Amino acid sequence: MGLVSVNLLDYGSQLPQGMYEALVSVVILVSVAVGYKILSRFLSRTGERLELEAHAMNGLRLLLRVAAIVVASYGVFIVFKVPTTMFVGGSALIGAFLGFGSSQTINNIVAGFYVLITQPFKVKDYVKIGDLEGQVEEITINYTNLYTPTFNLLKVPNTQVINSRVLNLTHEGFIKHTFTVGFGHDFPNSVIMERCIQPAIDEFHAKHEADQLRKPEAYLEKSDRVGMTFLIRIFIPKGEAKKLYVLEPELLSMIMERWSELKRQG
């Protein structure tokens, strides 16, 4: 393999200057890409063996990605004989950031490192970012990936993350998610709680105790001339947003079935 590489380079050296440099650059980029894949797989296996936290693994993958980009860029700079001071010089680096700071890509990269350092949330946390919500699957250089209630993966630019209100709904190992249920004034709130909400919660908890461990909670949020609104709080183990998306509608359906039955009975 080494002999083949040497022969290729010897052959390449006979090419016109521009083509030779392009060939060497391609070899460098391919080598870095292969090395990145190998190290990435090694990192994943090591993380699984050591049972590292998902957020820590995400940070290590991001550092590996940045290192690969730096090595590849430096190699290309050397091949094309770009002065290394342009690459490593502090003043040139600052100047590059200032020159490209207005671009969305650079802003996203800086924002991505800011999110990793300040940690408003971690991988597998369930969060609300402005009007968006979902489980954090990965924090990359440019985007934070959310697994949303529509069972899709949404890429949120990191600049949007740091410019939005962030609410982390993950505490003590649980996703603590709240939804509302509204009723008219057909019956007093105590009757609705005793005949509709609490029995539904009891049945739901008995059915899914092994899935979500903690019993849901219910509170009367407000009562006005239009009707009453109850808050229902459901607890799902951290990192299991798919269960939340399936079980929450089921609990709501149980409550509404009892409400319909209560209205039929008068």
C-alpha cells in the first residue's frame, strides 16, 4: 500500500503544478475522512463500553469533527503553500472571524460552542425553544436536532437557540410535561375531578406504571365565565420522548371518555 502511494505521488509529481497540488489535496481530504470515520466508530464503541452520558459523547464527537476540519484545512494550506501565519496567527484568526462574523454559518458555529459550554440543556433533555419543542438528539456545530411531537427530526439553527427563550422540562430523571384540558360549567370542578380526571389517571397509571413510573398529577388552573381549565402533568423517563407522544394523547382520551359518560348520565 505504501509503495502504491509513493508511485502515485511520483506519477503525480510529473503532472502540471496545479493538477499535482489538487491531487495531493484530494489524497489528504480522503485520508482525513477515513481517519475521522475510524476514530468516530472507536469513540462510539468506547463510549458504550464506559457507559458515557449522551451529552458527553456529543461533545467528544463535536471536538473530533472540528479537529478533522482543522487538520484537513491545514494540510490543504500546506500543499498550496499558503503562509501558515494566515492559519495559526492570532491576529489573522481574529480578523477572519471579524470578516466572516456576519455570515450565518460562522454565527451558528460560535452559538453551537456557546450552547455546549453554558449547557442550557443536554442531549436527551426535553426542551421548549421559543415555539418549538422536542427531545434534544444531538448538538452539532451548526444545529441542535430536536425529536418533535410529530415524530420528525427538526434542525434548529444554534443562533435561534441562543436568541430564544429556552425551557428545560427534564428534571430528576423525568420529562415533566404539562397539558391542559378544558370543561364547561355543566358540573362543579370537584365533580369533574372525582368522576373524570382522577379515575382516568388511576386507570392510566395502573396500565403504564412500568413505562412512566410516577403517577400523573392534576390541578385546577383557572375558572371563568367560559369554563374551567385543568393542568395535567405527566412524568416520562428521560430520553423516552416517543412514549410521551404516545401516552399523553391516551390519557387525554381516557379523561374525555369519562367526561362524555358523565354528560350522558346528566
